[in-house]
Amino acid sequence: MERMLNEYEELIEAYERTGGVRGEFSNPNIPSLIVSGNKILGKNVVKGLELESEAVENGVNLRLTLRKGTKIFYPMRLCFGLVPKDGIQIINMHAVIEEEAGMNAISHCVFPNAEHILHKMNFELEIGRGSFYRYSEIHFHGEKGGVEVTPYIKGRVGESSFFEATFVLKEGRVGVFDTKYDIEVLKNGSIELYAKVWGKGNDEISIDERAHLTEEGAKALVKSKVVISDNAHSKVFSTIDASAPYTKGHIDCTEVVQGDAIAEAVPTVHVSNNLAKVTHEAAIGSLDSREIETLETRGLSEEEAIKVLIEGILS
Amino acid sequence: MNEILIVDSVYLKKDGRDIVNGLTFSVPEGTLCAILGRNGAGKTSLASIIMGLSGYRPTSGRITFNNVNITNLSVPERARMGLTLAFQNPVSIEGLKISNYILLGAKDKNEKTAREALERVDLDPDIYMKRTLDKSLSGGERKRIELAAVFAMRPRLAILDEPDSGIDAIAIEKIKELLLSFKKINTALLLITHRATIAEIADIAYLMDAGRIIKSGPPKEVNEFFITKCGSCFHSKLPE
């Protein structure tokens, strides 16, 4: 029992480092879930939201259902993590947002002492007609870079529905980060996918985001901002596949390279309908020396100035 | 009165060209000094040398700030001693909140300081505190934010490179008021300008040409000399 309490405390401390507020897990109006390894340390649901959970060998299986017509005011708070330096955590999540429903969820994945940790998130998502789901995932991996993270989201966004996914990893080291988003968007539906990552040391970053606009009027925005320093390596593959009339899409990838880091950006546009319109832009460059000098004239050291600029880019 | 800045026999050669030629002048503590001169006279290079920007280390000469030889100090070291520079064309910084930018160099890093600084340059804090320093700002707005950031820093000496450029005629009076208010907080200013209306508020003016000071004195007198003598000057010949 004492060990569980300590684990809870450590996770909550790391959760606070990523911008979370401790009291959110005890507020009955805020839906929440806190999972350490394969142990569910806390869970709260509100009317119209169902959350089934099952502990398995190295993680948990979750099934989240937001019932038809339910709109949840407060964003759901999720905290996944591992306190020990070694371990595996696999989260299998199946989420169904029924018709005319909507909610926001903020997931904090924290591994404060990580040396050899594998964190897998297999997320299947179905959003019904006229609904919305906004999902933010914020990570903290400690300072040693010993985490391998593989968040995979496969989903379908229904007619006139909206899905937004934001992935943020700015604090501490990344380790190995390999993400895949693969989302189909139906008639007049829209998605926005954002990734903001700062890689350092020998971090390896791979972002693979695919949007399939398969029905009339579907829209997608795929936007990535990656900063890599030292010997880090990043590859960003962004794909929009537009096969229906009046579909629209845009890919925007910005990568900032410092030191001996290496960046690759591969925006892919696949259009098979002459009434579809998809655009893309990709820029890889270094920080502007004038911007650094400007901040230095206010007394910031070069390192402090670079940090301010990177935080601005990833904000 | 003590001199806050002494520039002594400074030379700068860049790409085989003489940019600054044995420049010598000083700025007394808490005073407003104007530097006048035609395009290409070396005014912005002078600002860069005093601030110690990359590529602007003097070939020879000495710069003393607050009785310390700063000739070989870095930009942040100079800034921490109370010296700063507002660039002629301030940069945009993506994602950085204007309030946070203003407070970067401020001693009192609180909301009140940022709001007061914005009010000084006639920008509504309720609108600008939360905006970011991005490219959506006009050149004039960006210049005013730069002046606000310098005011919040309360340096011993601020070099303002063309503080009036890009600012509309209505706001210019507010900017003049701000420049005069620097004296009240004991900040000396080195104003690099083309505009007589800005130069006239200075206590002393220097006229630069071909990388050196060719005249100093009351702003009205120096400005008159600038207009009458430098108007037909082609730099290769200095006025008598």
C-alpha cells in the first residue's frame, strides 16, 4: 500500500512538471485516469462517459465510450507512466465517440527515472457523425534518454466531425520516439494533427502522420515542428491522400537543426480527384543569429537565448 | 559629470574596407546624445561596435563603459553591466509573448512592469500583453515594443538605432516623451537618427561621416551644419 502511495506521489510530481495540476485527479467533475505500469491508481468518470479498464501483463486495456449527445465540459485528464528506471508499459485504448458528442482529453505520459523503458500506445479511435474529440499528449522522459515511445493512432473521423491530436515532448530527453498516426476522414469531417518535439543528445525521432480524405469535403491539416540539437536525428513523414471531391489539405513541417543533428522532412501529397486541393511546405534551417543577438542585448547568455527561441518555436 | 561611455580611437576594418576611422567620443551619464550622419556614414556600425556584436570587434582602440574596459567583453556581459541596443529593424520571434519579451532584461519581472512599458509607447497592454512577437506586427508596432523592452530594462545606456523609423507622425510625439523620460530613470541614450525633430531633444549631438566624428555640439547647430555642409558632400571629401 505504501509503495503504491509513493508511486502515485512520484507520478503526480512528474505530471505537475508537464503542466498538470494535482487537484484534477480528486475533482469529481473532471474525468480522469492514472495508470502506473499496469496498475490503475485512480479513475473517475462522469455522466455519459464510460471507461472500462483491465490490467494485463505489461500494461492496460482500456475502452472509452462517450455516449450519443454527451458533451463534457472539463477535459479528461489521463496520466500514464512508470516510476522505476526499467520496464514496459503497453496501453491498448479503444475509444468511441458516438454521434453528436464531444470531449477533450489531455494525456500526460511521464517516465521521470527512465533508463530502459518501452512505452507503447495502441490507440483505435472512432468518431461518430457530428462529434468532436481533441486529444493532447504531453510527455516527460527524464534526462537520460532511456525511453522508447511508440504512440500509434488509427482512426476514423465521421461525417461533419472534428478530431485534433497534439503531441508535445519538450522537457527532458526524447530517447527513441516513433509515432504513427493514420486517420481516415469522412464527408465534411476535418482533422488537425500537431507534433512539437525537441530532440537532444542522440535522440531518434520519427514522425509518420497520414490523413486519408476519402469523402467529399473532408479536410486535414498536418503540422510538425521539430527542433534537434547535438547528435539527434529526426525524420518527419507527412502524408495527405485526397481521393474525393472538394477535399482540402495542408502539410506544414518546420525543423530547426543545431550542432551535428540531422533532419529529414518528406511531405507527400497524393491526389486522385481533380476537385481536391492539397498543399505542402517544409523548411529545415538553423536559428537566426540576429534573433540570438537580440536576446543577448537583454543580458541572456547564448544558451538562454537559444532556449527562449526554441520554446517559442514549439509553443 | 562622469562619462558612462568612452569610445577612444576605435578603428574597424571589414572586408578590406575602413568602416570606422579612429572614432573618439563620449556619453556623459544620464544624458541624451544624438548621432547624426548620412547613410553609410558608419552610424549603425558604431552601434554594433559599442554593443560588441559578432563581426564588429574593433581592429584597434578601446571602449570603456562605466569605468570598465569592455572592448573584449561579450554581448551578454555588456548587457548585464547595463548597456543595451535597440536595432533599427527589430526581429520577429515566433511564439514569444510580447509581455515575456519585454520582461527578459527587466529587473522587476512582473506584469506591472510590462504593462507600464507598453503604456509608455502608447500600446494598449490589454491588447499587446498576450500577443506574440511574430510577423503579424507592423514595423511601427515592433519598434515601439522594442523601446518598451529597453525602458523595462532600465539600462545605464541604451543605443537606439533610428528609434523613429516606421513610426507614424501621431505616435512620434509619444516616442519623444518616452525618450525624455529615460533621463528620469538615469538612463543615458545614444540616439542614432536622421530626423531633426528627434535629434533636437538631445543634450549633445555628434555628426558622423566616413567613420568618424566630424562635429559635435548643441543639436540645433550640428543639425544645421549637417544639412548645409553634408548635403553636397560625397564622403570622399570631408567638410572643412
